[in-house]
Amino acid sequence: MNSDILDRLKNTVLQFDIDSAEDVAKKAVESGVDPLRAASILTSAIRKIGDRFGAGELFLPDLVCAAAVLKKAFPVINSAIEKNGKETKSLGKVVIGTVSGDIHSIGKGMVATLLYAAGFEVIDLGINVKGEDFLSAVKKNNPDILAMSALLTTTAAEQRNVIEGLKKEGIRSNVKVIVGGSPINQEFADSIGADGYGATAPEGVKIAKELLGID
């Protein structure tokens, strides 16, 4: 029985079944499945989607749908983990947001979801985040990584401004900075002093792990 429900849970991700995701997750919990194992199943499934996306077998809408499935299923599983008093080992803490002047959320949301699924603690500041709010979040939460998205050429410079703000506050060395978004490339990331650049959501997770020395 447990193997059947876990297969169904995995397939909600692999088959992009957003409508059934929450219900299947609830049934998995009700059937007595170890929620940590259920979380692992979801994580492995989204990694497979990410690998297929990276290989060109899947496309952006597929990745968006898979991320939406996780947003439905993961809260149910995590609630069960907390209720059972079990702990998941966090890979690290990430503060993420889309920079000031930019209201695009899909790319940032996918990165946040995939980081969460990979085992990171994610603090999502949302969209149109002011520089001072990024700085406040870094001071308050002491994250391992600050991830910033910019989907407009006109807002890309905000990433530089935040990094300069970290320097002025004397906390730049406390946090790794990852940047991304359609107008961003490796050259730009290097020019503003970022520690990493991810062209895609799965690549963002890979960079985060590399920066923290995680296999």
C-alpha cells in the first residue's frame, strides 16, 4: 500500500498533476507513510524534472507546472514531519527575491521551490524588493545565500546596488550572492561581484550547493 501511494505521489510531479497533488499528499500521510520518505520521493522527482529540463527534453512550462505541484504537495508533507516531531536537515538558509522595480515572479518562484525541495530553508521576500529590505533580511536571518532575480535590463543594476549595500554594511563576507534572470549573464555577474550565476532554476540550485560545498 505504501509503495503504491508513494508511486502516485512521485507521479503527480512527473506527470504535472497539479489538481491531484495536495489530495495524494494527504492520502500518503493518512496511510502512515513516513513523511521524510515522502519528502525524499518528491525531491527525487523534481530533480528528475530538472535534469530533463537541463537536457532539453522538457521546456519552461513543464518546469513551472512541476514547481506548482510541489507547492501543493510539500506543505502537507512538511506539516506531517513537524507533527511527528521529526527534523529535516537543512542544507543551508537562502534569502531570495526579485529586485526593486521588477514584478516578475515565475523564475524567482521556481528557484525558490527547487531550493526548498532540495533541502534548503528558503525565505522568499517576493517581488519588487527594495535594496534596504534585502539588507534587513540578511541581517535578520543570517542566511548562507542571498539570491536575487531581475527579469528586466533596467532593473539588473539593482543587484549591483544590493551587493554594494552589503559591503557598506560590512556584511558582504557573511553571505554568498547568486544572481539570475534573463538579462543576466556570467560576465555581468562577475562585474558586480556576485559569487554565482544561474541561467536556469535547476542550475541555481546546483550553484547554491557548489558555493556551500555540498555534493
